[in-house]
Amino acid sequence: MERVAIVGASMTRFGQRDAWVRELLAEAGAAALDDAGVDGDDLDHLYVSNMASGEFEGQTGVPNALAHDLAAQPAYTARIDQTSSSGGAGVYAAWQSVASGASDLTMLVGGEKMTHRTTAEATDVIASLTHPVEYKQGVTLPSFAGLTARLYLDEYDAPRESLGKVAVKNHANGVDNPHAQFQKEVDLDTVLDSPTVADPLRLYDFCPITDGSAALVFCPESVAEEYAPDGSYAVISGIGGATDTHVVHERADPTTMGGVVDSSDIAYEMAGISPDDVDVAELHDMFTILEFLQSEDLGFFEKGEGWKAVEEGVTDRDGDLPINTSGGLKSKGHPLGASGVAQVYEIFKQVTGDAGPRQVEADTGLACNVGGFGNCVTTTVLEGSQ
Amino acid sequence: MSDNETDADSATGSDERNSGEPTFEATEYADGTVTYPPHTVGPNGAERVGTVDLREREGRVVTWTTSTATPPGVREPNTLAIVEFEMGDGYDGPPVRALGQIAETGSGDADADEQFDVDIGDRVEPVYADELREPGAGIREPESQEWDGFRFRPVEE
């Protein structure tokens, strides 16, 4: 199987944007093509990660629209929808297209336009992924987070403040990310005094609603230097995808995300590494509690110990294992289909030494993109070329 | 374990012993496991062999939350709990749980009444509601699913 390299990357500014989904996708796509030094018609495959452009905006057929806007015809196109993990699933599809030999040059663009909807409407679009017996009870993804956070705090004797410290850390990281929706620090009191959304979780425990797009260009590692002669490319050394139950209450342990465990096992084995070898990670902190769950289920910390790592500064930018140097979904924003792509964008920047003020010492990085409430997961391991 | 043999796909069935009264229908599979809601096959791939009416089971609160930012057509606030049912000593399958709203303390008018307080470990029982959420107010097609079902209320000690 051909090893796959990433030779181009871009992301738009995340936040409240005037642009609609087609324009957002084109903005990131054109910038990634430019970064890789290629044109649209050089692409064999073009994938778009997007959860709900039809539901949010009434715009379907976005891959074809993007191909036309970037003059990428006759590239094969497809839309990848795996809810919040559409971006990670898109990385998997793009990797697969090159690794299999079906494509010599693939671009993935993830994007979503959400902020024209009210919070209630956007929450309902996202909650439509739930089973009918969950949906009729009025469940939302934030309420799943509240349910899980209460159980986690109770089972592992974790202080409520530890969740708040995830928000404080990730907002501090976001200050140095020019693409982030919030480039502003918050203090713990602000987090803990913010309005309750799904108790014990409060407003600052949740990511915002966001518009934005991100893009990556993939090719066989054997030709990567043709696109990146200075060696500024990264290799996908491991990738795994997995699912957990659709119905959240059917999981044996509600504080364990089986899809994270299974997808990371596959990715680690493919990369030939253990969790200890990861230097930097982007986790899907749609809610603060998710950073604890993923950091444990990825094997970085023992079960029930993830909160201690945050308390002790282990996951700070200058800690032993920096997590969410981009600011995470919490600060950077969460345009559903773009988020998993933007996570890999950050790891690409880190392992190629191009992360600017966010740079940490990193040869190997990991991105974990979660859909639903752990329903679908893609874990990707990147290594720098040098 | 099964109360009835069935292949119905509904999670809120009808009680054949008392026609018209809704049941809280879980499914039993050939290997003895039970799930709510029903699936095409069980967690281990076993076929469906019958149903179990969870109305007749007591449960305990695994965890709960009160959501104050609810989507269209949902009461606000909306206290939700994951409840694990007591399936008896003879059952050794995976836990049987349901996610449900916590019932109102009074008349059942969701907009007027307070919801019961619950905590982790509390004993609760199902109570039927003919409309848990306003059909058609949200994005889901009203005809695509049922909107009645069961809330939970504390069991008086």
C-alpha cells in the first residue's frame, strides 16, 4: 500500500462569515491548491466534507459546485457526511484514494455555513442525527455532554473546575491562532459563572456555532518532494476509523468512547507507535468533557485521570503533551464538516514546523475527530518528513 | 423473559392484554439479551424473539441533566435522565437503559409544572406521556416517527 503525504493545506478564518458554503469551500480549496503549487485540473479526486448544507442553506451538490468553481473537472467528486466527523472521514477517504492507487492527487475540502441559523435551529439540525427514541425526548448534543459530565465527575471524583480549565487552556491557545473564532483568553471564574446550558456544563464548556472551511492536498509519499521540494510535507503514518452505538444510552460505559478506542488502536498499529510517542494532539473538544474522555480513550492517560492532566498542566502548550494548540473547537470554532480537516491542518503545521507562535516540539502528531456523541470517529497520525 | 413474541419495529407498542394502552417496548433476542430501543438484530447479531414491557420494571438514574437551551418544540427547561432498568437475577445481558424526560410534579402541563428533582442512583418508574415533543416544530418529518412515550418519576419510598 502506497504511503500518503499531505503537500498542501489551508483554512479560512473561522467565525461568523458573510460567505455561503460554496464560497467558503472555494476560498479554502483555492488556497490549498496554491499551497501545493497545483491547479484544479491536476486533481484526480476532489472530496467535500460537509454535514448539512442542504439543511442549513438549501444548497446540495456541493462537490460538483466546488469542482466547477476551481476548474477541477473531470476530477471524481464525492461528498463525505459523517456528521461532526465528516472532516475526519474525508481525510480517510482522501487517504484511501491515494493509498489504493486510484488517485495520484486528491484534494479534500471541508466546510459548513451555520451562523445564519438561530442556536435552537442549528442545535436541532445537529440533533437530527439521533435515534427517534432520543429525538422525541428533546435530546441535544449538549445535553448528552451534560449527562456524561455529571457521571464522569461523580465516578472519578473530579472537581467541576477541571472542566473549566479545559476551556481556559484552549482559549489561551486560540489567542495565537489568526483563524480562530475567539482569539481571546477567558478566566476560570468567567467559565464557572457563565449561564447553565446543560448542567453541570455552562456556556463556556461548549464550542460556538461557526462558519468556515479547511482544505488538504494529498499525493503518494514517493512524489511528495515534487510538490514540496523543501521537504515541508507530512506523511499519514496511521489512520483508523470506527463507530460506536447510534443510541448513546446503550453503551456499556457511558464515559468511554468505544470509537475513539478502536480507531486509535488501528491508527497506532498502522503507524507502529504507542500513545507515548505522540508529541501533540488535536482532540474534538466540542464540549470540555470530551477532551477528558478522548485523552483517556486514546491511551494518553489512565481512565478517570484525564482531568488530572489538565489540572497539572500536562496538556498546556508548554506541557509534556500539548493538546489543542489551535485552540480546539472550543476557541477556534466548529464548522461541522470543516473541523476534522482543520484538526489535521493544525497537526500538519506542527509537524512541518510551520505553526508560528503556536509551535511546539513535535515529530508525531495525532488528530481525533468525533461525530455525534462518539458515534463515529477517525483518528489520524501524522509524521513530519524531516 | 419475553412478554410477547413480535417482530414489530415500534418502541412504543400496544398492550394486547389491555388494548390501546401504550407499552414501553424493549426487544429480546435469541441469545437472551434485551435492548431499548429495538434493533434489527441484537448486540451480538442474534435475531429478535420477543418483547419486554419496561413499564413493569423499576429503574435507577444513571445520570441526569437539565437542558436550558432546547430545540424547537421541546419544553424548556428539559430535565433528562439515563435510567437503567432492573431486569431481575436471571438476566445476564448488557444493561437495559433508556433516555427519558423527567416528569412534571403536577398536572402534566409541561409549560406550567416543575419537573421532579432526581439524582444519581434514585429509583424511578415510567409514566406515559402522549406527546413528549411537538411534532413538526423541529427538523424531523412529523410522520417519520412516534412522539408519545415515557417519562420517569421518582418512586416514593
